[in-house]
Amino acid sequence: MALPQFTHTLDILGRTVGVVIQTHPTSKKLSLRLIAGEDAVKVVSPPHCPEREILDFVVRQKDWIADRLNQQPDKKSYQAGDIIPILGREHKIIRIDPINNNTRTKGSAWLKSEQLFIKSHPEHLPRRVKDFLKKEVRYEINLRAQEKATSIDKKITAIRLKDTTSRWGSCSTQGNLNFSWRLIFAPEEVLDYVVAHEVAHLEHMNHSAAFWTLVDQLTHARIWSQKWLKSNGSILLSYS
């Protein structure tokens, strides 16, 4: 997963942990948070704080860091026989040998009967699975975003997939919508909610009452989806 370049790496109780240091102009003290899905932490620092002081702060929090890292879900992979959720429904990965196979199906990847078939050599399978998942989620997001934007008479400038770890979607004042590709693993209702949330920002660049009213007009499971993401977001981020 693409992440900010680690400023440092530290040994935390026998575990190599990446450290990203970010200076914030209004910060008054050092603060620390885990980078979801990674063995890494992000430190927000006041301006001009000495680097040595920042790293000493991280080391002093070693027990907290180790405890939180141990609570993170194990990272998932994409190997033949693995089970992965696609729009919330479990699918088994089936590798088809691209040279010696008896299938007449055209194409390199397809879904059938809760199975994901991928024509691939073993060493290329994880990449081909990920490529298929990104293609699927791009289609789902584009379709929903355009329909919802049209319904409120708004135009989308661009839709992009991102490899984010801190947010599921974003909307710029220029009308650009960004989404985490890992939404492909979430239930369909959750993906629909995130799309509705960002499309609603085309009308309201805030989280006012009018904004939430519009979100509820664009999707039907906002509260449930918010709770689901809060409880299961770390699992989505565990997919490499």
C-alpha cells in the first residue's frame, strides 16, 4: 500500500515500526496515532520541535504502540483458495492456468457462483486479483456517483481511486471525488453511502444539517453504514 515515506524506523519491543513525522503550525504538543493497516505510526509535532525529542517521545510510547499493533487484524493476501469479500459477499479465489485450461470463457478474470476466477501464473496472481478488484470498484463508484450527481444537477470533474489509510472518500472544491479502492470489500450499502457522502459535498462543502439531509436523500443506510465502517474499517485496511 502506498504510504508517506517513513521519516525513520524504530525497534519497538522487537518489531520494526515506521515513523512519519508531520509538523502542524497550530500544534502545541506532540501527538501520536497508528497508521491503519501498517506497522507504522504518525507523529504530529509543533513547529521547530527537535527531531530527537520527537523520537524519544515515540520510544516512551512503546508499550502503547505494541499493544495497538497486536490488536490490528492480520494482513490479507490474494492466493488461490483464499476467501475475500466483494461488495460484502464472500468469494473464493480460483486460479486458472492461462496455458493449460479447459475453460471457454473469454477474458482474464470473472465472477461466477461466489467465486473469482483469475487466469494467471501463480507468481502474478495477487497483482491480477488486485487489478480486477480495482476495476470492479471503479465501475461501481463511477456508476453511482454519476447517477447521484445528476439527480442533484451537479457535475463531477473527475473520479479517482486512492490508496488512503485515513479516509474513505473526499471531495475538492473543484469537483474532484476521491475514493479508497478498498471499498470493494465493504457491503454494497456502505459503498453507496460513501459515494453519497462525497457527492453531497458538491452541494455543501461542510457537514451541516442540510448536508446530512441531502446524504439521506441520496442513500438509504447512512447510520448503519457509519457504524459498520467504525467497527470494520481496520479489516478493510488489512487487505494489501
